[in-house]
Amino acid sequence: MPITLTPATTLPADAATATLAGRVWRPDLAGPSVVVLRGDELIDVSPSFPTMRDLCETQDPAAALRAATGESLGRLDAILANTPVDGRDARRPWLLSPLDLQAVKAAGVTFAISMLERVIEEKARGNPAAAATIRAEIEALIGDDLSRLKPGSPEAMRLKEMLIAQGSWSQYLEVGIGPDAEIFTKAPPMSSVGTGFDAGLHPASSWNNPEPEVVLIVASDGRIVGATLGNDVNLRDVEGRSALLLGKAKDNNASAAVGPFIRFFDAGFTLDHVRNTTVTLTVQGEDGFTLEGSSSIAKISRDPADLARQMIGPHHQYPDGAALYLGTMFAPIKDRDAPGGGFTHKYGDIVTIAAPELGALTNRMRRTDDCEPWSFGTSHLMRNLARRGLL
């Protein structure tokens, strides 16, 4: 199925007052530019901010964007229409992931329901047929609503001791209710894909799912300066075989989708808005299958600010800042092919992750080796910016 992108289906509901920045590929310059949305046009502000990293490092990115001047690259609707791979005119600009030099990090097991699904993955050893039975057993033991349980609290530690005594402890419960969050590297800088792009599924996996998430944008000094949406594509069978396969389950070609734009904090959008954001997920298959779901960040077990503090600080420095996936709010379990078989992707699925405050991120699922190869890295960016006189 082809992807169709329009401003109406891509932008936040209050886009007219939002401070939105992204990146656009400019064929005429053979490289990317940082852009700001003004009205219905995308303005190239790369003379002021050669990289998105540079913009995020300013003391007030929203104010810096408002003051920046630049060249119009054209109307947003035309650039969005030219973004999906199918039918793209390589002579005209298209939208990219809004990230460039930032480390791409992710927090795992930050919601009760996703914690239970991780425990199920571990106990099923990658077998989706065993998941329903194990899910019922675990929920009977610990319930399915731990959102009120503060990780690391005395209550959480008592639950941990009870589970150990019953032989039911899991490494996923450790990071779900213990004092230390699971924070891992999702993808290298420059490797994420934006809205309209194909997202990658490794062909070694036969049990996988989208992970709809809010992504925090964090400056190198630890300030949270904005947010966007992300799909932390997950291979459930691979990680379920062993947590030591996390890298193989998470870091694959085109498996980190981010976008459509970064919304920077200002008077109309703050971290409190992120804390109360409701994210929706829609999966549309070429086989006619449809899956829908939604959940609120308000159900998160660890506050977004705490996750950012655990990611960056005296012991973990990221001089180019970082983007932090906050963790998935739900794991799809709707049966797709057979009763009890649960959900897994099929190639060609269109996945849309949306939130009123952040817009919509839409991707088509493909084999990792059928997605566009990642060939433009940090060294290529530096050489391109130098040729353009921006360094």
C-alpha cells in the first residue's frame, strides 16, 4: 500500500501556534537542511543552525527559531507528497527524520502493560503460541495494573521479595519496578528514518510489533527542550530468546522511526503537556487487517524527567545531546491469523503513531534489506556542510 502524507494528517492539531522544526533533503545541495515550519512553508535555517543538534543546544530553541531567517524551500504539502519512496521525484526536496547528531537512546519497561509483555516474551522463549497462557498466569499472580507502583519504592521492593520467594522474578520486573531504569542505545546517530519512510523488520523475526512512543529531545546539559514521536520497532521472538540479543532485536536498518517534526517547548507546549499526551496506534495491513489502540503517558511508571536524568548526567555524557524514546505504552496482542496466535507484522503494514500535540508518524514495514540503505552518516554530513560553507 502506498503512503500518502498531507499537512492535515501529519501536523499537530494546534500547528498554527506550535514551534516545529525538522530536516529536509535538498537534492540541489546533495545534503540535508534544518527547517522551521512557518505557515504552510518550510524555511531553511541551516545558515543559523547547520545541524539540528546546534539548534537543540541553544538556551531557548523555540525563541532561536522565531528569530532565525532563511530561504523558503516550498510548501509543506508539496514536500510531504514527495517524501514517500514510491513515486518520489529525486530532483525535489523531501522530509527526513528530524534527528541528526543526537545519540538515539530508549527506555524500556516503563509502563506496566509493556513490562508484563516483556516478562511474557522471556518466559515464552520467543514462542507466540505460549504467550496467552503465560499472560493469564502472570496476571493472576501480580495483576495487570502496576501504574501506581513507584519503581524503587518500599512497596515495590516488597513485591520484588514476594516474587523471588515464589520463583517468579524476572529481569524485566527488575527494571520495571526496581530503582534503575532500562536505558539502551536504540540506533547510531544519523540512522533514524522519518515519516513516510519504510521501517525495517529483520527477516529473522516471525513475532514482532510496533512500539508507539513519545521521544524526548535532550540537550547535552540535560535540559529537555522538546519532543516528537517514535516507533521503537521490536522483534519479540529475538529478544524473548535472550535479553542479550537486545541489540539484534532493536538496532537494525531503518528500525528507528522518528518524526514528523520536533516540537520545541514554549509557552504553549511544556513537559507537562508531554506527561499527559495520549498516543494512538493504527496498523493497516494489505490483508485487510486493522489494529487500533491508544494510551496515555500519564500511565507511565517512571516520570519522563527521571528517565532523562538516568540517561544523561555526570556518569553519561552526550556532547551532541540525545533523543530518548520513553518506552511503549502497550504491546499489540490482537490475534491476526489464528486464535491465540497474537499479533505480528506482515510486510507492507502501514503503521501510524499519532498524538494531538505532536502530529503523526507514518511508516510502511519492509524487510530491513528492502528498505533504503543507510549511506549518509556523520562524516558525509560534515563534508557536505563544509562544502556549503556552513562549518
